[in-house]
Amino acid sequence: MTQSANQTGVSPARVTLRAILTVFLPFAGGYYLSYLYRSVNAVIADTLTADVGLSASDLGLLTSAYFVAFSAFQIPLGLLLDRYGARRVHGLLLLLAAAGALGFALGEGLLQLWLARALIGLGVAGGLMAALKAITQWFPEHRWPVVNGCFLAMGGVGAMSATAPVEWLLQVTDWRGIFAGLAAATLAVAVLILSIVPDRRDTHFPQSLSEQLTGVRHVFADRFFWRLAPMAFLCMATSLSIQGLWAGPWLRDVAGFDHAGVAQTLFMLAAAVTVGYVFWGTVADWLSRHGVPLTRTLGMGVALFLTALGCITFELDRTALWPWLFLGLMGNVTALSYTVVSRHFPLALSGRATTALNLLVFLGAFGVQSAIGGIIDLVAAGQTDPYPAAAYQVAFATFLALCLLAWLWYLLAARFARA
């Protein structure tokens, strides 16, 4: 199923300044913070582990708490978005994220920190999904790839802020002070969203719970969804896990960088991620206007992502910056999957469809992030300072192979569908 521009309830005329100021920017602030929360542990990892006393597996488990809560809430989130709209749902959730950040700043042991980070993950669970819902309501369909790309770039800015700027802040305060500041910023964005974002009542769908759950089953029973989903969640989960956590330890242990060098490289990686979102949104829009479907653009882009991941995995140039820039630029191409899903399902299911995909992505991110830590510990066999390069290579290669298989399934399933 596809939906026409008329189903969005907006004219396909040019995007208004009001929509940018009152819809795009407030939601972009929330997504910026969600990505900052997601990525900040890569820079504070050393001081956090030293202060609390964590192993590589503990660090992976702690960081993945974000993904556990985030994933667990995706299906309820889709029901709430389709029923109550993006403004109220996302604004109230951000209040929980602010409480979680404050709890993390005050936490002492692994359990307390894990629960606080899980609350953060729950609170920012709507950062992308609520915005995608709002974009389908307020922007014309033919502009969705570009608008989504620009929006996703704000996540890249958040990831950039979690690198060299956080490293600088660690000279002024500690990781607890950083999370206390994040709590205040999150509270401010929540109030902004609840105060100024407009609400499109005509796009709410007040169905019964039974009818809403039937819509969820419809999404998960869709053949096209399962053609796309394995590639989308494996590639995005692998990219998120490496960029958000394991890139930092790799640069320290394999490339031999000092703390400042790690932070600088992560900053450049995050900059490449930011550019990549806008790049892929623009490329997809241009190719669509020249007759290339978004599904084909996605397949070509994933091939480039696999090449970039291979350069890192097999240490093509271990101390160079370019492999990480290549990975950052190509690693987010699968974000186009959200636009593909939004177009495939009708507007009444858009919240549930995108959150169903997001559920798989973040369950995958939890699994991949934890599994990489477990594989590193297993291969290292007790060698922890530094972890051996072979341990990272085995861990990264495992998920490179899985991503490759999912990409091949995406291509073969398309041929079967045409046949």
C-alpha cells in the first residue's frame, strides 16, 4: 500500500516558515538530545568505568540499557502517537528523560546507573518516531526524504556534541555534572514542545485498543516489511553500536590514540554522520525525481556501508581518519528505511509502522552492542588493557557478515516479488 500526498492533510506547496519554527525545530531539539544521550558513553567510558569499576561487558550492558527501554516502548509508542499525536506524547516522555538524566548523575552502583539510563531510553523513545509522525502531518510527501534527512542531521549534531565538546567539559566538571546539565536541557525542550508545537486533530485516529492492535498485526504481517526489516535493523544496529560506543575503545586499543585523539576522531566521525543524513536525503530526493525508486537507492547505499565497515573491520588503514569518515557518511543510509515504510503504509498506520521498524532496530542495537562486548571479552581471554586488535576484528566481522546476508536477502526478495 502507498499513500498519496492528499492523505497527509497538507498541500504539496512549499514548506512554510511556521512549520519549520513550530514543528521541525522543537522536535529537532529533542532528537539532538536523544542522540547525545545515545553517544556520550563513548567519551566518558574511561572515567565512568574507573569511577564505578566496570568491565567491558558491564560497560556494554550499561550502555545498552538505553536500547532496552527504548525498544520495549516502541509498540506502545506507535499506538499513542496514532491516537494522541506527537506533541503530547513526546513532550511528556521527555520529562521522564530529564528525571533519568538526573538519576544517572546521582547514581552510585551499576544497578542504579542501569535503571537511570533505562529511564532515559524510555524518555527519548519518541525522539525520532514522534518527529516522523509530525513530518507526515505538516510537510508534503514529496519533500519527506529531504526534511527527514535534515532532521536526522540534528542527531549527528548531537553525536558531535557528545565527542570533543564533552571531552572539554570533562576538564571543567565530571560525568555527573554533564548528566545534571543534560537533565536541565531536556526539561527545557520538553516544555518548549508542549508549549509551541501545534496539534493536528484531524490526523489522530481514536480507535479502540483492539483495532489499534489489529493495525500492529497488519504491519508485522506485511511481506514488504519483512523484506526490508532484516537489513534495516542489522545495519542500523551495527552502525549505532560502533559509532555510539565501540569506536572509542577501538581507537584507543587498535589505533593507539590517546584520550584527546579519540575524542577528536569521534568528533570527525559524528560530523560525517551529520553530513551523511543530509547527503542521503538529498541524493534520494534527486534520484527519485529522475526515476530511481527509493528502494533501489537504499540498496545501493547499503553496499557502500558494507564497504566502509569492511575497511574498519580489516584495518585497511588503522591510524587514518578516512575510514571513519567513510563509515560515518555511509552508516546512516538505512535511515531512508523509515521514509520507505512511511510511504508504504497509510497515514492511519504511520506511527505503528515506523515504531515497529524502530523496535527491531533498537532491539538489534541492544543485542549488537552487548554482543560486541561479549565477543571482545571472549577473544581477549583476560587481556584487558588494552584489548587485542584481533578481539575487535572478530566482533566487527561477525556483524559485517550478518549485515551482508541481510542485504542479499533484501535484493533476492525483490527479485522474488517481481517474479
